[in-house]
Amino acid sequence: MTEEEFLRGYNIGDYERPSVTVDVAAFGVSGEKCESYRKDGNKSISLLLVRRGCHPFKGCWALPGGFLRPGETVEESAFREIKEETGFVPRSLMPIGVFSSSGRDPRGWILSNAFVSIVGEEGVRASGGDDADEARWFRCSLDDEGGGFFGLSLSSGDISLRARLERTAVLFGRSQFRIADGGGLAFDHALIIATAFSILRGVAENFDVLFDFLPEKFTLSSLQKVQESILGVSLQPANFRRKVERFVDETDEFQGGAGHRPAKLFVRKARR
Amino acid sequence: MTEEEFLRGYNIGDYERPSVTVDVAAFGVSGEKCESYRKDGNKSISLLLVRRGCHPFKGCWALPGGFLRPGETVEESAFREIKEETGFVPRSLMPIGVFSSSGRDPRGWILSNAFVSIVGEEGVRASGGDDADEARWFRCSLDDEGGGFFGLSLSSGDISLRARLERTAVLFGRSQFRIADGGGLAFDHALIIATAFSILRGVAENFDVLFDFLPEKFTLSSLQKVQESILGVSLQPANFRRKVERFVDETDEFQGGAGHRPAKLFVRKARR
DNA sequence: CAAATAGTGTCTCTAAGACAATATCAC
DNA sequence: GTGATATTGTCTTAGAGACACTATTTG
């Protein structure tokens, strides 16, 4: 039998297939506005969630996402979904894994390809599109409770969600979690969020990763703030600048109007 | 409508779904045997391929892999497939991404979840199982040809394959490739292999990753050899030992019988 | 003893961290 | 001028790389 003959007789529908979705954990680093017009907001990190407008988990908060469509790559699908549900087009999306345990979706055999993005909180419209009726930023933290357990806290105004995860292993430098308490989030999204956050922390010291989330031109302070928000630390500007100078080129442009000395804009140094 | 009512009326078959496969790039670091009985083999890295026993790409060399089955996670599926096709059970499998571009499989809409493993070349049986009729180690290298092109060379005895990839981007520290010439490999496996190899190079300096590929007890030389094989460099034993000592604990056991001073066995230091 | 790998000691140099000081803007 | 961030300089110290040396095994 030739390959052509084989393909003529091959029917892909003869085999059981899963459905495939994408979910996007979009983290924002802009921080809350401050009392003083010229003081920067505190370093903080937040996560974009949408309230589900239809079953299952109707009314629950969830990551923006949806089903992969024929002819799309998973990356294209992730960009489409976050745009549809939040109106925002992220600069880039980092894949963080496939979630495929059975029972993760009550509708049946459904895998999720998860992505992470870092975005400014501006540009995301308050209310979502078709299958999500609201999009909101939640202040986000993942705290080590000891004994292998971690608490995932998400809060936005009067809404407060808290999930608990158990760390089952650390493989290839990545924590593997199991949901102890989903905290009211849809599907296994507590697991995806915890995984996303811990991966982001693990790679945030890598400038190659951070640059892909930033605009083309940026100030060194903004870069520093992104790193500080993700890692939850405070860095000395002098040391930070010295560490990063190998990776950036300065431009002639400045960013002013902030009530203090204007900051020079930098671009990522061309790859060696 | 309640969620129960929704789920009763929901038919997952109403929507188009892809088929989902797993593919495993298993790299071996043992190197060829040497002329002298007591000299170590040269540092080299090889890749396990199987010759496809059925259509499509019948007779072509391919990564071990196959279709995801209901009730399996993609990780479980990857372990099952490599065991079925090569008889080998790797210590662990690192996920490296989902390949989902349309046209990557002539049978239709089929995604592949790819994994990497590092194994000793012992323990892999020469001939494969059901849907693969032969498994072989190929010497493997990925060379920068300049102009954004890379050559992927695979050779095993009289068989020699050479594929060409074009680097289209570097995102999150990972090279993105496009196949310029598949080199006779099945499907888009040239792309998967190049991606796997370049990711492995990127993370090989991270001991957390290397330990997950090694046996529980190992000599520092073997750890050094793994790193040298992947990175394609030669390291000073003194410096290597100093660098790694924070991450390992020594045991009372030794590995001897090699015609020279026996080496102490080490274990990975317990996580802080 | 010879050959090979296992393992140690020491020097240099780079780069990260601490911390102090100066520069420049909007108001 | 005031208050804020932007930017630079210097001292100290941890760690990576180079390299010479010693230790221990099998044949």
C-alpha cells in the first residue's frame, strides 16, 4: 500500500480525540495609583480574570481562554482569545505547559494549553466580550504556608478569592502542584495560575524573558520595577543598572513629565 | 438553566477537535567506546530515533511517540510511548512545547506535545515494538550556518540525515525555527529536534534540570560530562567541583573498577 | 611503574551588593 | 526651593576560570 492509498483510507474520526483549549494568565505590573502625583505606585503584581458568562462554572472567575479552532496554532488561538475576552493584544505569550489530567473539565476530555503574559494594566477594557461578561484585575500573591502547601490569594475591591495548592514535586526547576482547594475559581485554574506565577518567578531574572514582555523602548526603572514586582524584592538602582547595561542600548529619547528628572529610554541590545 | 442541565445537553462531539500526539526527544550522553580500556569515551550527544513501520512516512526515521489515549495525561502518554517503542523508561521527561501548525501531519489536524529526556545509551533495546520496527542512536549536532540558518546533523553508522532550519525569532530565550529542509525525517520532527536541542542547551547550566535526568547517585565526573556534552564545551574539574558543591551531598559509596582512582558517589542536596 | 581519572590549593579577575553622592525635572 | 526619581562612583566580597599539584586505582 502506498502512502496515498493509506491516507485515502484513513479516517481521523475513527479514533477518540480530546478537545483542546488555551488559557492565558496575563500579569499586570503597573501597580495602584499613589496619593502623591509624582510618587510611583508600590510594586505589586495583578492578574487579569474574567467572570464566566455561561456554563460550566457560570459566574465563577476564570482565566481568559477558549477552544482551539481548526487552522489555528495554539499561540494564535491564545492571542485571539485574550483579545476577544479582554480587548487587549499582548506583546507576546510565553507557553507554560499543557494541563491534561482527567476530570479537569466537567464537559469531558479537554486539555488546556496555558500561556503567561506581562502587560501594563492600561489598555484592558473593564468589560469583556462575547462569552465573558466582565474582566477585572486581581491583586495576586502566592505564599508559602509551609508543609508543602501554598496559598494563592486574589483580590479585587470587594471580591477576595483564596485557593490552596500542595506542591507535589519540583521537576526541571518547576514546581508541580495539586489543588487542595480551588478557592472558587473555574476548572483547574487555581493550578494553572499557581504554576504560571511560580514559572514567572523562576525566569524573571532572565532579561531575555523580561524584554519579550516589555515595549520596544523602556526606561531602566520600568524594567527594574517589572523584575521587582515578579520577584517580590527591592533592588538597588545602581547595581541594577550595572547588571543590565550589557543587554541594552541607550536611545536619544527621554521620558519626562513625571515631576522629576526625565529617564532615558533604552532598547534591547541586538542579539550577538 | 442549571449547570447540570447544561452538561446533560452538552455534546462535545458537536465541535471540531484535533487529534493529540506526544513525541519524545531522548538524548544520550554516554559517548562511543574508546580504544583504551581505561580511557573515557569522548564527550558527545546522541538522539534516539525509530524507523516508522507504517504509514505515513513509512520507513522514515522519527521521534518515538504516538497518540494520546483517553484518561492519560500527556506526561503519562509520553512515558508509555517511549517504553512501547524503545523498551526504555526514562527517569523523567521535560515538556518543551506544543507543535500545532496546520499541515504538520498529512493525516489531518494533529497536534504534538514534545518532551526531552537525557538517558544513558545502555538499556535501550536495538529493535522497537509494535508500530516502530527499529530503534537506533544517532550522533547529533546543531550547527550555526550563519544568516539565521542552522544545520541539524544525525548520523548512525551508514545512515546520515541532515536537515536545515531557519531561526525566525528568539522568544523568551528560546529559538523559534522554521523547517527549510526536513532532511528526510518524518512529520516536522526536524523542527522538534532542533527546538529540543536548543532548549536543552539553554537550560544545561541549571543543575536543577540536570539532576532530574541523572540517577539518584552519581559521580561528579558524570555530572560534568553531561553538562559538557550538552553545552559542547570542556570544563576544568576543579572549577566544576567548586561550582556544584553547593548543590550536592557526598555519600560513603564509591564507584571503582575503572582502572583509576575510584570516584565518590554524590546525591542531590535536599531542597532548602 | 605507567596511564588514566579523582580530587585539592591558589591566584586572578569579573561582577554583584552596599551605600553615598550628584543631576534634573514639575510644581 | 522641595520632593521625587535618574544616574554615577566607590568600596567590598562572592564566585568563576586558569593552572599547577597530589591521590588512588588497575594492569
